[in-house]
Amino acid sequence: MLNMKMAKPEDAEQLGELLLECWKEVNAELLDQKRIPEITLQQCVELFRNNGCRKVVIGYFNNRAIGFCRFGETNDSDVLKNSAEIYDIYITERYRMNGFGRKLLQQAVRELREDDYRQLYVWCHQDNYNARSFIEAVGLRYDGTLRETEGYPVKRLRYFENI
């Protein structure tokens, strides 16, 4: 059974380690091809320390952190004002395909609704077919927006859902 909690500042180190582990699993092929740069544990921990672990739900299985969902207001300027974004949703490889990602996302959506957000966006790497399948399976739809980032070889697709 998956237990969940909202992250606190003292969870930054644990979340940083989890992010690094998951990021390397998800991006292994791109890293092997040297298409994207490595990230460090320090960079991952700082990501969470810099925002005090706000708007992060952590999933635990047998008292071990196995995933998280980080969310908040979107920075996209072409969407309605009350729009939110899932910045990251990661589950360690061993625990994928068990419904845990769906549960983390559902909890994030509950939190966002409480804050009066009504639209949800998720950016996904075009080549990450597992993530795209998950995003589509939970009801988000590709909205036709494609983003290329200078110096970064992977295009990203934007998905959308009313919440």
C-alpha cells in the first residue's frame, strides 16, 4: 500500500536523492548518448531546499520513499490565470506500473483544487513514450504545443486537463 505525505523542508535531502535516482533511470539512454548533461546530487537537493519542499507529495511503500510529485502554478504565459503544472512526477523503476504514479497525481490534483486551480498542464519529453502513455492514461491530452529549449536536444510536448 502506498502512503503519502506532503513534503517538509527536512525532506529535501531524501527528495534530492530520489530525484537523482529516478532521473538517471528515466534518462539513461540520453545520458549514454551524451545528449543531455549529467546532474548532481547537490543540484537535486538544492531544487527542493530553494522552495522549502512546497507543493511536493511523497509516496512511501514499506516506509521507503519510492516517488514524488512536484506541482504548482504554471509559468506558461499562454494559459489561463488559474492554471497549474506538474513539474515532476517520478517513481523509482522497481515500483512503476503499480498505480503509485496515478495516486501521487490524484493527491496533487486534490491539493491544486483546494487552491482553486482549474486547469492542469504537464510537459513531457517527446521521446519518453512511457511517460506519455501514463499521462494519456490518466486523462491528459496533448494540446498541440511543442517546446524546444536551446542547447537541449529533446523536444517537450504539453498536455492539458481541466481539474
